[in-house]
Amino acid sequence: MAMKSVKSNKMRTFLTMLGIIIGISSVIMMVSIVQGVTRDVADQVAGAGTNMINVTLTGQGTTRELRMRDMNELVDEHPEIIRGIAPNISGRATVRQGTNNNTVNVVGTNPIFSTAQNVNAQIGRFINDEDVELRRNNAVIGTFNVQDLFGGRNPIGENIRLDGVLFTVVGVLEESAGGRQGSGDDRIIIPYPTAMSLFNSGRIGSYIVEATGPDTVGQAVTLTERFLLRELGSSQAFHIFNMQNILDMFDGIMGQMALMLGGIAAISLLVGGIGIMNIMLVSVTERTREIGIRKAIGAKRSSIMTQFLIESVVVSCMGGVIGIVLGAIGAIGIGNVIEVNAAPEFSIVLFSFGFAAFIGMFFGWYPANKASKLNPIEALRFD
Amino acid sequence: MIKIKNMYKIYTMGDNEVRALDGISLDIEHHEFTAIVGQSGSGKSTLMNMIGCLDTPTSGEYYIDGKEVSKLRDDQQAAIRNEKIGFIFQQYNLLPKLNVLENVELPLIYMGIPYKKRMEMCREALEQVSMTDRMDHKPSELSGGQQQRVAIARALATKPPMILADEPTGALDSKTGKEVLETLKNLHKDGKTIVLITHDNDIAAQAERVVRLADGVIVSDTKSN
């Protein structure tokens, strides 16, 4: 019964739905994109290793240098919390292979780096303890460098020169950023003692501390802080930051953004709901006579009420479904452009649909109630 | 079947008091064919609204089958309209967007009859007015006489004991008007209580009892044979 009136006024029904369509599709789009971006960033951070803590030694307020073997005391003291520590010496060097040459990022470190940063060799191997102990001139290179220097052929066992010093390629890193120049796929990893001599540097300015798991990161931060304070005697002498901190901060920002966007979308839904109420009120007035006839032949208040409520719920749910489809298409489309997987989650779709139904119910209530209370004789007299 | 005791309906318009019903008492027995006649403004429409449970009196009592109607709640009155009274209006009052079958089906939906049974009852009612061949037509595709027959079928669908007809021939030419009147007479023969409201004395004369109204009071009440 209610469906009939929806169908017989197609244009008007569509215009009424428009508010809901726009509201729901913007909710879906905004929430999906924000969630997609958040997921993407979280994945990247997890890929970079949330178990790790970055330590930067500023050298301020202290004369003491912390060498690798000093740092290893921390591991020896708390092996159940701290799995290992990797030095992190980075610099830029000119790399040459045959006639090809370029400038690259060079990282000097130890094997712990591989697990802490989740960076592995796809062919060959990562640098090992022996490379470090024996100060071998071995190097692991990124996929961009394989293309750039070797034209894509297998580089294992081949030689390259870094600032003129001869290195042997022992491994190629797994691709993580599409093999682009300047990304994590454009870097050369060498043993840290070799890097120190390559860059003529006597000290290590940065370490990566790897916790045993996500649960122990917090403790590891505390222990590292305490250890550094004890060794260096000044809180000015070092900075500590943990990926989890960044992730939390980012989550916070994205949460606020989702809230703000959601608020805007909610306002448009409110406007859509008022639109429905408006049209339903017009419809009740237009159909006063119909209501009178229905009442005269025995319709109860509840029957009239139900008829009009179903009508508004059907209209807003149809708007909701169209909005969900458009929103999903929009989210996936924009997601493709910004290279984020923004397919809406099922829970959001369900929530949006439920919300649309609720709006129909809420804003349909008043007109339906008004219709149900019409006096039958006055309604019959109405033209 | 119907008992009205000392009923008043008073409208106040500004300072003026309009006594649409000015102390009416009326009994209508089962199976009676009563015509209520009067000029416009005599109060006959108001009386019909009262009999049809569409309006509440200012004072007075109204019983249908011994039940005091004016004290019932809205929904209980709706149920009485649904089960006890079949309405026939001057303007047919069919729902324009529903077809013949759906119009006749409507009171049965409100009665809560299940689909299959409903269809049976619709067919039966439409057979009584010989409209079974146009069940899927919209009211606008039918002539006035045909529309009024559909309206009669709708009034009959729930098998109410009483038919309340408000100027049922008013919008029809004399020939189809006569047919409608014949239909009402046949229904009366089948045992329905008929209350016919009209301003036309010739039509009223067809009934076995004529109640004449003027200025909100009954001026005459005559029974033939």
C-alpha cells in the first residue's frame, strides 16, 4: 500500500531521497577514505616495525660517546625485553658500476636492522655478523639500484664502487615502495664499521632498539631512557621516539578528522531528514481525503500511522541504498587516485543503512502521527 | 439495531450557536429500510455522521446493538465502522490510485482477513454488484454508475449488518440512479438494515420508513405498509 504512493510520485520521491543520498554517500565516502588512509599508514608503520625505538644521540651535555658494545649492555641486562640494537649510520655516496653512476643513500648497520626494520633480502642475503666483525666491503642494494646500475640483471657477486671504494653485492632488498628513486628501494646497506670508515666518522649518532614484541615496547622505551640517562648523565644528550607514538598521534588526528567530516555529513543527513518530513507533510495534506476514506471504512489510527511511516522509511532506505552504492563507488574511485584501498567496511555500510532507516522513522513520525489523528468527517469534506 | 437518545450537536461560530442536531431521538430496527430526508442545513448530514460513528455528539447517547458508541475510543469506533457499517457516499470516494479489486479489498485488510479469504470475499461482493469483469480497472476508467457499484461492493465486503448511504444517487443520472436504488432494495430484501440520506422526496418514498428532519429536529416519522 505504502509502496504504491512511492511509485506513483517518482520524481518527487527521488528529490526527497536526494538529501539522504547525498548525506549517506558522503558519510560512506569520508569514513571509508579516512579509514583507508589510516589503514595504509598503519600498515606502512607496521612494515617499518612498531617494535622498534629510534634513539638519536645529540651529544649535548655530555662528552661520552656510546659505542655499539656500550649499547649492547642494554641487551645483556634485559634480554627478555630488548631483542637487539642496530646502529644506524646514514649518509650519501656516489655509486659507480661500470659506466653507470648515481648518488645513493647508504646505511651502515648490523643484522639486527633486518628484523627491527622488517627489511629482508629477496635474493642473496642480508649483511651478517661476520661482515660486521671482519669489516667486509659487502653491500645489499635496493631494487631501484638493481635497475639503475645493473639494468635489471642479477647483481649478486658483482662489484660496485661507493665513493671509489670497492664493494661486493651480496643481496637485493625486497621491494617496498614500487622501486622508485629516493624511496626505501633506492638504498645500499653495508656493515656499520665499513660505513664509519667510508664516511670518516668516529661516532654512531643513531641506534635502533628492537623490543621483543609489541607488548614490551613500552617497557623497552622506559629501560632505554633509564639506561641512556645513566650512561650519558643528561636528558639533553638523546632523543627517543617510537613508531607507536607516531601511530597513536596519527590515529588521533584521523579520528578527529573522521569526527569532523562525520559531523558535516550528519548535518546533510539532518537536512535530508527534514526534506522527508516536509514532503511527508505535504503528502498528508494532499491525501487528507484518502485518509478520511480509509478511516471511514475502518482504518485504525495505527493502520494510517503504519502506512505513512512505512512510506517514509521506504523512501529513506531507498535513498540510503543508493547513497551507499554511490558512496562506495566514490570512495573506491578516490582511493584509486590517491592509491589507498578505500573500499567501505561492511560495518559502515550496515550502520549507514540503519541510520537511513532511523531517519525515515524519526522524521516520518510527526507527519504519520498527524495523518493518523485526522478527523474522518473533516478529512472526507476536504477537496 | 440503532438507538439514539436525546442527541445534540452544537457548533459555535463566533457568537452564534448553530444547533445542527437539537435533541434527536431515533430508533432503527434490524432489517429496516429508513430514509432520512431534509433540506440542506436540516442536520441530516450531521445525523448521518453520528450514525456512521464519524463524529461525536455534544450530548446524548448513541447505541449500536446495545453498545454505547459515543464512549468508545477512536480505534474501537474504527472497528465498528469496519464491521457494522458499510458506507456509500455521493462522490463514491474510491481511492483513485487503487484498482477496483484493491478498493474493495481495503476494508478487509483493515479487518485483518488473510489474503486468500480476502480475495474470496472481494469476489463475492463484486458479484453482488456485477462488477467482476473490471476488477483491474482504475476508478477513473469507469462510469459514475460503475464506480458507485464498486463503492457498494466495498461497503458490502465486510458483510456489515447496516448500509449507510449518503445521497447515493446524487451524482448519477436518473437511470443509473434507479439501478443503484434497486440494488439497495435488493440488499434490504437480503436482510440488511439500510439508512438512506437524501434531500429528494421521490427517492425517500422508495423506503419503508421516512424520517423527516428540519432545523435539527425530527418533524415527521412515517412508516409505509
